[in-house]
Amino acid sequence: MKPSSEIYIIPASHLDYGWAASPGECFSYVSEIIRMAIEDIEEHPDFRFTIEYAIFAKHFLEVYPEYFPRLKRLVKKGKIEICPSMSGFIEHFMDGEMVIHQLVQGKRWIRETFGVDPVTAQHTDLPGHIIQIPQFLLGCGISNFAYSRYHPPVPLHRWRAPDGSIVTACCHQHTALDKPCSWEGYGWGWLRFVAVSDMQETFDKLPPEILKSRSFWPSTDQPILMGCESDLQPSDPLMIDRIRQWNEKYPGDPIRIGTISDFFRHVENEKLPIYQGEAPYAFFALPALYTESAQELRAAENSLAAASKWSAFQQARHIGRSQHQRIDRAKDQLALPHDHNTGGRRGEINDLERYKDALHARLEGESILQEAAMSFTVNIDFRSQPRDSYPIVVFNSNSWTRSDVVEVYVEVPAAGVKSVRLTHPSGRKIPCQIIRKEESVQIWLVKTLSSLCCSRCSAAWIFDLLHVLFRIPGQNKIGFNHFNNTFTQPVLRHPPAQKQDYIHQME
């Protein structure tokens, strides 16, 4: 074999959540795998290990807190790498906001915990990739991307998003496009240097595999990526001696042990082809979509996105502090439900665990949303309004103008009222119909037609409010100061404090 560039083997373990075992069993396996990797590197300084998803390193430290100084030391030295994606999420199922949240939270935790800045994401085994993934990665300070399904013609390349963002990317799988899943992908090195018992088998099978990979590679001076992991399987420092034997027999194709970023540091980016596009969703399409947990997950994402916007606007209007920490904790609960596996061994337990987390996150989002939205209503100065008039606040939850039938209820303290009149703040009469009346407490359920709109305020989507009034027939026409389309004249019970006073008060 003629002299060629180096091959980087990346010891790791594919941390499938709820596929090879129940969620609880998976955590137990993963914690043991990470503990073994720490001890193996301390005993064999040339060994390396990559943890592909941050949530498993985080859980490991919750179970083995005494290992923190040792793990931090190895991370700082670059002998263990923790990738910033919180979990192996299915990109196509998620809101873009949740993809960014997972990347940001994982990267933030690594930086704050270990004092290093992760720059390589590894989305092993994920069934597809969205067209914007380079944009999301680069926006989070992640410049390298390793994945394992549906590579373009050249596995080592640059990937460009529609906005022009570019990351350096490499697919573990080096074979033709008609083989979307192959052990010659992220398990290639594991088969040849961990699972093997006779090195002669490696000497016989690996040379033609390397030649095949080079036929897809951009050039002979670029390093080749050799994944070395299997589902919930530990790596083995015995590979050090086996790789030494290989390098002695085949010095023209040397193999180096490294972390995933070690590989990318030796890539010459300017010589790589550039691709743009989407890697289509490959497997589990319908089974993953129709599980109860997947549907609850989408509802949770929507409620938390709305809660985040309303809570931020609540703080912007100085009527309460944003609940962003509470929202982040609820979003963090979705990291495991977002993982790419459904079914599998103990599938019924797996789906129930995910459903539980998604349900709790949705309820938390709805509670925060209701509190933030209601803060505008309860801060209206009702006492300054004319007698026998009652403001109604209607929220448009979408970002476009709507004309819908709205059902609201009103508590009317006066007895004997037979009808109501609904008036827009401009004085225009709005059609309404009483559909139920409870005489004992004078609660009326009224159906009305309302046109709502949406504006953009302070770089965040803020939903406009339309205040409409009940009016007792026979009274004079009611006027009412209301929130206008830009929220410049809210009639609040307490005037907004100055920004510095507000912050001081909250601290």
C-alpha cells in the first residue's frame, strides 16, 4: 500500500437511550462506560474517549460526583471530549428553537463545568439532518459536525446552510449512497480493533476497506475518520497494542487514536467540496411519529415556545420578571424525549418515560403562559373605568391577522341584567351572542367575533391584545383606554418602574 494520510480512530460508545435497554438500564450502562474510560486513560495515557452527547456526562457526574476532578482534568487535557449536543435528538421532529436550545444548553454546561469550549458536534446514528443544521451549529460556536447517515458523494466536506453558514462535516459511513446504514460507519474501528480476537482477521479485511474509503475521499492528503463505537459497548485500551501491530505492518497507512476534534484539527478545510441541502429522514418515520410521547412532545414544544415569548414580554412591560430559568428547566426535560430511538428493547417503558417528561414540560409551559398572559389583565386599572363596564382581553396566539369566533365568560355583579352590548375601543359595535347564563353567580358565556393582529416589538414576536367591552343596554356609550397595536399606552394599575429600579428590586 502506498504512503497516505493518517487514519484517526475515535474510541467512543454510541449512547442509545432506550434502544438496547430500558432508559434506567441505559443510564446504568453509560455511567459504567464513562467510568471505565476515565480509569483506562489514567492507566494508558495514549488512550482517548469521546462522549457524543452531553446529557450522559451530566448524569454520570450526578451518579459519581467523586469522579468530577478526574474527569475535568482529562477533559482539560483533551484526552476526553464531550460533544455539545445535549442528546441525540431527531432534528426533523423538533422546532428550530428547540434544536438551538439543546445545542446552547449542552455547550453552556460543558463550558461552565469544565472550562473548555466544545467546537465539534457528533450526531451519531441520527436518521436525518435538516437543511439549517450548519446555521444552528455555527451560530452556537460549533464549527465541526460528525454524522453517520446519508452522506453526499464525498464523505469529508463542508456543509452550507441557506443563509451561507458553513461547517466542516464528515460522515462516518464511507460507502456508496445505496447503503444508508453500514458497520463500515461509526462501528468500523470497533469491529477491527475492539471486537476482534485475531489480528490476522484485521490484517486481511482492513486494507481493502481502507482502499474503498480512499476512493470516496477528497484527496490522499486529508485524514480519514474511523468511527470506533457500538451501542452501549465500552471501548477497550487493548486497541493500543493492536493499532501498534497494524502500524508496524502497514506504515503507509498509520492509524492514530484521538478524539473527534483531533480528527477535524488535521483537516484542510479549503480543499474540501461544499454541499448544501437536507439529509432526508431515514428510518422510524411513522413509528416514531405516532407514539404518544412524540405527539405530547410537540405539544410541549409549542407551549414552552409561547410561554417563553409571553414571559419575556411580561418583563419588558415591567409587570413581572421573566420565568426564563423555569422555562429552561422545562425545556431540559425534553432532551431525552427528543432522543432518536423509539421502541427497541423495553419499548413500552421507553415510551412511557418519554411521555412522562413531555407531559410535565407541557403542563409547566401552559402554567407559565397562563400566568404571563394573565399579568396583563390583572394589571388593568379597572377602578378607573365607568360603572357597569367590564373589559375583556382577547389574545391572538398566532402571528397573523385572524377573524375567529371567541368564547369568553364574564362575571356580572348586577342582578337582573338581561342582555349585553359588546363595543370595540373605537366605538364600533361587535356582534355577540349569549350562549349560557348561570343566574346564581351571574357568569355569562358569550360568543363573539373578533379580528386580531400581530406586531413585532423589541426584536421578539409579541401578540397584540384587543380589549372589548361589555356594556349594559341603556347606559351611555363607554370609552376605554386600551392596549393599542404597539403597546405604547397600556393602562396599568402600577406605572412601569425605571429599568435600573426594576432590576434592583428583583435582585
